[in-house]
Amino acid sequence: MLRLNLTQLRYQLSATLRKYHQRRRSRRQLLTLDDRLLKDIGISRAQAKKESQKAFWKRSL
């Protein structure tokens, strides 16, 4: 029983770390988009900057 719980914990931790890494990478990539691409996805330069400054553990709205 303990082994199963440790395995589940390891899996959940791994999934959480992958999610955090993806958020961080996505937010940093927003800063590389030009205004035309930002307009295509429906956000302004100010919104992109604000989103990129969020901590990786914070969800987007």
C-alpha cells in the first residue's frame, strides 16, 4: 500500500512540474510575439507583459 502511494505521489509531482514548466515557457514566448500575432490571439502587448510576469504556479485567467 505504501509503495502505491509513493508511486502516485511521484506521478503527481512529475505532472505538476511539467505543467509549471509549460506555463513558464508559454508566458515567456508571449513576449516574443509581435503585435500582429498578439492581435490574432486577442490580447494586447500590455496583457502579454502582465501575463509573462506571473509566477509559474499561478493560473491564467
